[in-house]
Amino acid sequence: MLQLVLTRGPVSAAEIGRELELTAAAVRRHLDALEEDSLVEVKRVTAARGAGRPSRRYVVTSHAQKHLPKDHLAVALDTLARLEELGGEEEVRRAARHAFREIEERFTAAVGGRETALQDRTRILARVLDEAGYAGTLRHFGAGLAPTLRADQVCQGHCPFQGIPARHPEFCEEETALFARLLEVDVRRLSTLAAGAHVCTTHVPLGRD
């Protein structure tokens, strides 16, 4: 259940129940236990139109994030500090680009040199991030609206470099630049785990003027 909250959050108890085919009572028991262990917390989410009472939705806590596997945490803060001391910011950026090289290689292999539509590339990126341990998911916005209003959001529920971007924002900046390069479109980072959000979110405009 924690994995579901991680990848789908903010998610309601009803949505969890439908996904896992559990009764409302069973979901509540599990969520209460996770909340008691400081692994999930409640966020009040207001409907898009602002009508009605805010709904209770669950996200993982920063405490849970710190205890998730850090398979890719190969660059320690003291090493980065030393790199910065010796070579300045550019050395930190070089380390960040090296850290994200696996994502670029996996994405390139998945695309396979084919001519690929932007929406397909975005889907591939989200899948690659998920397979690489970033708890990647994809959200679609603007269905039925004009093409210029449609967008995807690539979400990452886990950061393998947890603790580093808060000290070295170059990691977030280089990751965003990588996404723009892979998708061949300007993207915008809406939120980051490093800044205290429950998920890293990258906005990908699908429309063309």
C-alpha cells in the first residue's frame, strides 16, 4: 500500500481500495498504521472548481522518503563538496549529468532511433524513470480541450539522490535539462521533493502553436 501511495499520491482511500480490491475498513486500518509510523500523511485537496469540502488524500512523508532504497546514491555530499571546492559549480553539474546518464541511455534504447511522437516519448520517459527506481508516473491534462492546452506531467515519487538536491540544486536543474533534451520540447519543473513537495513534477506541453 505504501508503494501505491508513493506512485499515485495524493490518493484517496477509496482509490486505494479500488486498486487493491480491499474493503474501506481494511484500507483505513492499513492507512492508520502507516500514518502512526509517520510513513504517510493526509493532504487536504480542494476540487478544481473550488466547490465542496476539501477531500482527504494521502502522500508519503519526508520520513518515509528518507528510508526508501537509495540504489543510485553513489555521490556523497562530502565528495560533491570537494568537487565544488576544486572545480566550482561546473564540476557538480558534471557529476549530476553523469548520475543521470543511465536514464538517458535507457530512454535512447527504448526509443531505438525511431521517429516518435512527443506523447509517446513522454510515456517512455515515465516508464524508464519507474524502472530505474524513481517511482515514475504520467498524468494527462486537457483531454477534449484545444491542442495548445493539453499537457502531460511526468511525476517522480522517489528521488534516489534524496538529500543531495537540497544542498546542490544543480541536480534538479540538470535533470530538467535532460528531460527537455530527451523530449525535444521546453519543459517546466512544477515541484520537487527537495523543496518539500510530495513528488517531483515536470510539466510537458503537448500542444503546438
